[in-house]
Amino acid sequence: MSNGMIAGGAWEQMTFFAPLPITGTPAISLFDHTTHSSEKPSEWMKQLVPDGEYVVMVGTHPLVMRKTKLAVDEVPEGHQFYHYLIDGAVYAGIFVGKENAE
């Protein structure tokens, strides 16, 4: 649970049980059928995954989504955790990240 002061001096409380609002295009996980937000990938993400069309945040980790030719029922058993349904199409994700050297 975290607390934080918001504009006007009011306090806001968030819990692990309060889902974040969906922004961007809804992405439905084929693993647990939860709905997540998807956005367009940033430029550095596109350099790593040129055919990436969306990015879904899994915790603090960006998962860049590439469109597949699969139907929902064609995703191999055990691989649903990185597949999402976005705008009626199945997408497969690739985790990306970057570090700053000091």
C-alpha cells in the first residue's frame, strides 16, 4: 500500500487491489484474462523491436508487442503469459530494458 499527497493537499491511498485506470488501447492478457493499458512504444523500444506496435507494462517492465498471425486458440499451451489480445488481434511480447552506464 502507498500513500501520497495530491494537488490541493488531499491524500490519496492506493492498494495492490485497486486496478490502475486503462489508458491507451486495452490489451487483454491471454494468461489471466486481465485488461491492461497499451501504448505506442518509445523510439528506443522501436530500435530494439522494429516491428513492435504496442507496449504493455508488466509491473515495471515494458513488454513490446508484435502482431502474430495466430488466433487466440492457436497460442501454444504454456505461452499465454506473453500473448495479449489488442484490437481483435493476437500480439506476442518481448521484454526490453535499458541501463544507463555511469
